[in-house]
Amino acid sequence: MKRLAHLGVLAGLVSSLWLAPAIGRYETATALPEEQVLQILNNVPVFMITNDKGEPLTFEIPNPQDRNKKTQVFTFFINQKDAEGALNAIKTQQPEIGRVARISAAALSGAVKIALESRKNPVVGVDIIPSKPQLEAAVNLLKQSGDLVERDGKILTKDGKPFIGGTPLFFLADSKTGNPIAVEAQVRENGQTRTQRFIPFYFDKMQLQREVDQARQQRPELVKDTGIRVVMLDNLVATMLSTNDPVAGQIQLVQTPEAIQFALQQRGGNNAQRPNPANQPASPQRPNPQGGGQGTNRSR
């Protein structure tokens, strides 16, 4: 969770070219080793609340397999502003803990690793808090596509099951087939420029829309008959771990420039220990931040 060496790779695009559909459907993407999936996610900054020793603040819930035991839940925020809201709530509700609490950048791979481990050992769990506006944008897209419906004030899947939310990722797809569209880009890293082909999934819908609008102005034929679609993070990770197409190794998750900049500032200006769930965590009560994200994607 403490390696953020390649945060700026996708933030340093010099130019990009939208290409043809990359894979048949995202549901049948690529089976990758868990280690490779985590390596891809290791480049994606997310945020935790830690104490001054870098120990994550956690909360406890009843163990789903044994109600006499507890599950310790680690909370990760996709958006740094949501983390700030939670931190302010802790400072108000639990001032002794809030006095030494701070926001620390971590890697998304840490959250996913805990989620995967929790399937085998429910002693730990993970709560990934998505951006509320992005989750609302995802719900609207899924309603438009017919994947979600609203009945009696409740949001349901098209087969009638409750929609449990999640962390949405937006991608450009072929309008007819749903195939994700790949990008070939000039990337600057460590002072050098190289060409990289990847399939971008964005945490921010408007960020993707701006990229598409720019491409449409420059090369309109490249984005003809395309549209923005959405998939939840847990579904994408499950796909990467369970199917057999080498193209999935080109999947990249694109954080917002603001999140990347915030994470780089945290890394450069904070000499405290990086957050590590292996540390003995502090355990405040779960904060109740005002305006916090809804529809969390909790894996235990």
C-alpha cells in the first residue's frame, strides 16, 4: 500500500489516440494473476484516515460467520474531499482521536488485497467509499441502459434485486457491441516519453467526457458510434481475475488530477509512516461525516 511510484503515469499524457474496440466484452476480459492485478491497482491513489504513526483508523462490526467475534473494517476513500469530511467528523465526534488523525495516501491495491483476503478470513474487511456524485452519475447511466430500474422509490437491478452500490468506473465503449475502446498515448515518465496502449477506466465521468470531446474535435472518426458506459470496481477486478484474454493486462484505472496531486503532496510533504493495514490499527467508532458518500462497496 505504500508504493506510489507511478502515480503520475496516466496524469502525464502528452497526447492520446482513441483506437478500435479492445476486447469482445468487458465481462469476458482477461484472467490475470492476482499479483499482476494488484500491481496495476498499485498505481492508483486512494485515501485513508490514519493516526500520527501511520496506523489506519478502523471500526468493528459483527463477524458475518460468527456473531460472537468482530470483523475489523478498513475504510478507503476514492475522493480526498470525502476523506476530509470524515476526518472533520472524527475531530468533532472523537476529539482525542481526531487530535492525531490525518489523511494519508495509499494504493488501491491495498484495499483490494484486504477484500480478497476477507473472503477467506472475515476477521478483516474493507469499506471503499465512492464519490457520491460519481455514483449518482453511474446510476443514471445504468437506468438509461435498462440495467437499473426504480420501483416504489427503490433502485433495483433489472432482475429485481436491490442495487447495492459500489465504486463506479466509466469507460468509452462501442455503442453497438459494448466493447471497451483502447487508447494509444504518449506517456512521460521519469523524464522520458514512450508510447503505451491501454484501456482506461475513469473514476470521474466528466474527466472521461472531456477527453472524448477533445478527441471528437481532433479526430471525429475515432470516436464515432461510441458512448460512455460504467462498470463497478468489484466486477472489473473479478473479471480480471477470472477470464483469459491478454488484453486485460492493458487495463488502467485513471484517478482524477486532483487526487493524484493530493497524493503526491502527501508523499512529498509527510514524513510519517505510510499507512499499512498490517500495522496494529487504532479503532475509533465509525465517524458519521456530513454529506459523506452513499452506496459504499464493502467487501468482507
